[in-house]
Amino acid sequence: MSNRSESLDLKGADMESQLEGMQGSEKESYNSQLTDNPEQKVMTCQYQDPDGEAHCCHEPAGESGFCFWHDENTPKDQPDVKEKLEKYAKRGGQLRGIICKRANLVDVNLVKHGPGGGYDLSYANFYRSNMTNAHLFNAKFDHGSLMKADLHDANIHCASFLKCNLLGVKLTDTKIDNIKIGDTLQQEVEGRVAEKKGDMEKALDLYEQSEEIYRDLRKASEAQGIFTMAGHFLQKELTMRRYQMPLFSTQRAMSKTVDLFCGYGESPIRVVFFSLALIFLCAMIYFFTGIQFAGEYVGFQQSQAFDANMMAFFDCLYYSVVTFTTLGYGDFIPIGMSRLVAASEAFTGSFTIALFVVVFVKKMTR
């Protein structure tokens, strides 16, 4: 295994040095020769990108049929692997799908300057790689894996991690401003698929992984003072925790209620919408059950004209607002079933106002 790896490294190094000395037109001509000559086809990397042939690799291949970077069986533990990767990226090598498991990439610089975005490392595998103090600004790691990678003190500002495996990644003092995670993690998507298929054991494991990833992202966001992002990750973390609870349990029902009312304390606007909905609903109930004003019945009556009924509804809406805010002017009095509704609305209103104050202050003080 060691001899084969050394041979592959020597071949790759020779071909890389030749390619580095070529100009753009010469390199295209060389790649064209590799494609046109049947005898040379086997020397080209056989990497097949999941997104199609537009992302093929023209690097020289070893005995496995893959180049140094796309060969899963070739170790990347060489002392100069960082320098090799930087040179490979700068000369336009195919970075998509590269395999750098357990590689020592401390202080690696993969920042692509100029227009067109950063380097595209989609589908790349950096499992357990040491990427401490790495410079990965605007890089793209979509559908790849950074599982248990060490990104301590790294700069991943504006990087994209859509459907990337971030389980166990170390983000201590990592600059994560404006990173792109997407609406759902890969584990979250797979968990829902497993749940639909009835494989609850697998689904629970994937939801637990998702919770751990969101928790790590939340802690990293809080450490960097990015509290808006931290609030989003907190909501997702608690949602993943809820998915692990029994479907019809009281605990899950309470968790869902808190999410609907205030987004686990991160969404004051939900409290406002709930308040408006409750006020309007109670007003409709008062309109049909009736209330009293100066001894006269106020509510819906078929014998009344449309304008009179509309005025009665607005009176009920006014009474609902007064009851919800627990002002209680005393001009309107509930009668019959309206008493039970008024008592429930008053209790819920006082609780909701207190909840809004807590959630709003929490968001503003951040």
C-alpha cells in the first residue's frame, strides 16, 4: 500500500509540475489529447461528479483510475499536503469531490480572489482533517463532509454548507459570519424520510445528530456575538429535540405549543399574531352569544339590519380588546356563555402580554 501510494505521488507530482509550466492554451491542448487518444484515456482521473460531466477531472490517474486528490485509498497524511492542495487549487484543479480525510491542513489558504465566487469544494470529504486557522472565505462545501473536522480559529465567513455533514465539527473561535446552512440539514432530511418509512430508530438517531449540529452552531454564533443567527439555530435545535419525543406525548404537545406561540422565545411577532387571532375569535363568540350594555342586548339578531349587526360586532370587538388587556371598563357585561369566554380570554390575555414582554426584551437586549 505504501509503495503504491509513493508511486502514485511521484507520478502525480511529475504530471503536476508539467501542468504548472503550461499556459492556458497548452493545458487545454494537453487535456484534449488525453481525451482524443484512446491509449491516454486511462491516464485521466475517472472521477464522476454527481452533478454531471461538466465537473470532470483531467488530472493524471494512478493505478486505481483516480488522481491523487480523488483516490479514496490514497492517504493524505504527507507533511506537504497543504502546499499541494493550495497549488492544485490555484492552477484550476477540480476541487469538487476531493478526499482529504485526516489531512493536516493547518493554516491552509483556499481563498479565491477576484470575481466569480470562492473555490467550489462541493462533495469534498474532510473527515477528521485538521483545518485550524484555515482561510476558507466564500468557499463552497455543499453536499460534502466536515465530520469531526477541526476548524478552530478558521475563517469560514460567507462559506456555503448546504446539505454538508457538520456532525462533530469543532468551531471554537471560528468566524462564521454569513455562512449558508440552508433551511434543513442533510441529517434532518434523511430523518424525515426514515420516519415516513417507519424506521423510527434511524430517524431518532438522525434527529439527535441534527440537534447536536444546531447546538454547536448556536454556541459558535453566541461566542461570535451573532445573536440573530444564534436565535435561529436555537429554534432548530429545540425543534429537533421535539422530534425525538413520543408523537402523542404531553411533553411534545407543550413543546409544539411554545413553538407556535413564540418560536421558543425567538419570535415576538408570533405572540402578536396569536393575540390578534384570539381577540378576533372571542369577538366572534361574543357576537353570537351576546353581551349587555346599559341593560340592552348587544349581539347578532336576524331582525336587525346589516348596519346594526355590524355595529354590534364592533362593540363585541371592543369588548374583546378590553377583556384581553384586562382593562375592564365595566360598560359592557358578559351574559350567559360569554362569561366563560370572557374569563378565559382575560386569563390568556394577561399571560400573553407577559410572554410578549419577555420575548421582546430578550430580542432587543441582544
